[in-house]
Amino acid sequence: MRLLWVIAVVLSGWGLGQDLIKDVSPMEVEAILKDMGVPFARKGDYRFRLELSGLEPVWLELDGCEKGRCSILALSAGFAKKVRLEELNEWNRGRRFSRAYLDKEGDPWVEWELDLAGGVTRETLRRFFRMFSQAVLPLFIEHIGFEP
């Protein structure tokens, strides 16, 4: 019985990781954004300007690119609001997967990255965008007291 299960897994492709995505092209990213209904504009080869959570711009940058295929997705959003560095340090201590910092003008930014190199599913890509939009951005906005 166990042998039949192993054979079924291998034949379905699950055991071979055929459904795993280890890199994406900018055109594949465009297709995912369109499929999710995320408004965007391409700003260069590996950069997109998005609208998420009613905020614009939210930036998506593709990194770790080789021959037009990229293994890192990075979402970021900046806010024209003065905050203390201690507030951002508090964010960084209490959160996983995201980081906050002050840019050259002293405005707060929050970033979140997804490394594809080990392999992710299409649903993981969609969840990456949803989690940034529905959890990270609203919590960060509340944390810094930003009024959109």
C-alpha cells in the first residue's frame, strides 16, 4: 500500500517538484498581477509601481536576476511622515519577514522580500502580495500613525 502511494506521488509530479517556481520573468510577474487584479505600471526592466491597499506607489523590484529570470521579489512602500528611529526599531524587533528604515529624507519605509530560489508555488506568490497588502501595510501604517 505504501509503495502505491509513493508511485502515485512521483507520477503526479508532486514528488519531483514540477509545480515549484524558482525564478520568474517580468512578464510572468505582470501575468500574476493582472490575474490578481493589482493595478500596476512597469517602470524599467525589473521594477513595477503598484497600487495596494489603496496606497500608491508601492514598489515591486525583481532582484537576483540572470538572463531575464529573477529569484527575489521585494515589495516596499514609503510614507511622507516623520517618525522616530526608535519606532522603526520597535517594528523591526516585533515583526518577522519585513524590515523598516528611514530613507535619506527621513521618511519611513517598510520592505518585504520573497526568495524563490528554493522553490515556491503560485499560491505562495499570490499570498506574498496579499499578505503585504492586507497585513504588513495596514499594521505598519497603524504603527507609525500615518493618515492616508
